[in-house]
Amino acid sequence: MRHLITTKDLEVDEILELFEDAKEFLDEKARTLLSKKSVTTIFFENSTRTLSSFESAARRLGASVLRLDVSRSSSSKGETLFDTAANLDAMSPDAIVIRHSNSGVPHILAKHIHCPILNGGDGKHAHPTQALLDLFTIFTHFKGKVKDKHILIIGDIKNSRVASSNIELLTRFGLNITLVAPPHFMPKSPLNKAYKLDEKLIKSADIIMNLRTQTERHNKSIYASLKDYANDFCLNLRLLDKHKVIILHPGPVNRNIDISDEVLNDNRSFVLKQVKNGVAIRMAVLKKLILER
């Protein structure tokens, strides 16, 4: 049984095959590849982009979608996660997409479920389809020539599952990564690090990936105000100047904290392209995991 728990579950050639499928799926046309198949989504954390993206992807492939409303499910009455999953598994879905605040939950469930498990994000651990769509966005823009491209990953890296998955995936594809964050947001890592965002650093980059400050994962308040963080790490037009670079963000964006309004509206911002690419990538992933069982 194939699952997608982390980006390590896919070999490079498999990822390139996913990209070929995703390119085809960008036409947004409906398919019947997953006709008579069903996909169940279980999100124990709030989500807009990932949840709607997976459900749109499933429907565009012809699959039916069952969304478990966690707030109204038996889990809110004390049912264990394993019992919830076991009951859903008994309904014989063809894939389950799960998001959970605790790292490792998708991995544990995969041992007890008889269909592919797709990780929609688990704690600080991993968010594999986000990393895949980020790389796909970069890969498409640079026409496959991504080796040695320099990317800045800026923000709350230590607490970000998006950063964790991107670091693993982008490193495998030969990109040079510099982590940019204040000391308390910086993970232990052999990668290049910078503790200040300035024009010189930006001019060295081909790609900039900003991250949201993960305040819900902080044990205590680190900044008196996020504006204090923004003073040092918000990406604005003054810093960007006329430098040729593409700008990514997994969302949700804290406007004028992570990225300024002006930069989000700039043609160098690929944030909405990421959303479009996300549906295509998740279509490719669902196709692969369901049809190649």
C-alpha cells in the first residue's frame, strides 16, 4: 500500500512523473479517471487552501468526496482517532486525506487503514503536497533548470511543516537554501543561515519563500506584537527594489507581517499560481496513489 506521509515517500523520477500529469491537469478540465472512487477528508485543524484543493482535485478526477466534519463527528463525543478511522475505513474509501495538529498521526493511521493515506499536514512535521506544489511552481517557472537556484526561506522555520518538507525536497533537487529568521525561529540545520533580511541577501536569491509566524504552536508569546517581527522580516518593495525574483507563500498570508500588500500585488508574487498549481498537483497525487494500488 502506497501512502504519502512525507516527501521521502516519493523518488525523484516519480515526482517528475507527477509534474507531467500536473501540467496536463492545469487545463482545469473534468476527468473520469477516478469515476466510482471515493476520497474522504478528515481535517482536525482549520484549513482553506489544502482542504478545498484536495476536494477540488478529487472532484475534477470524477471521484466522490466525503468530508468528515470533526466538530460534529463522534470524535467530539470522546471517540478515539483510531475508532473514527476504523469506522471510516470500514466504509471502504479509496483514499483518506488527513490533517492533524499532532506530528506522526498520518504515519500511525497508515498502519491500520486499508487505503492510501495522504498527509494534509501534521503538526510541525510535514506537509508533502505543499512542498510538491512549491517545487512544481519553481520547476515550471525555470523550465526544469532548478539545480543551483538560490532560495531564501523566511520566517518561523522552526515551527513550520511547510519548511520541513520543502527543505527535504528542494535539497534533493539541487537548490541552494538559505534560512532567514530570528534566532528563536531558526531550527538546528547545516544549511546556510541569516538572521537579518536585507537588500544584499535578496539580490543573491532567485526565489523567496515567506512563511507565516506559527503563533498557535508557540508555547509562549515571543513578540509583544507581530509588527515588531514585521519591522525586521516583512518583505516589502523597498527591499525587493527591481530585483528579478519569484515570491512564494503557502498561505494564509499575514498581510504586512509576512509580505506587504504592494508585494502581494506585484507580478513577482506567485502566491495565486501556487493555489492553481496545488489543485493540479493533488490531482496527480490522487491519481497515482489510487490507481497504482
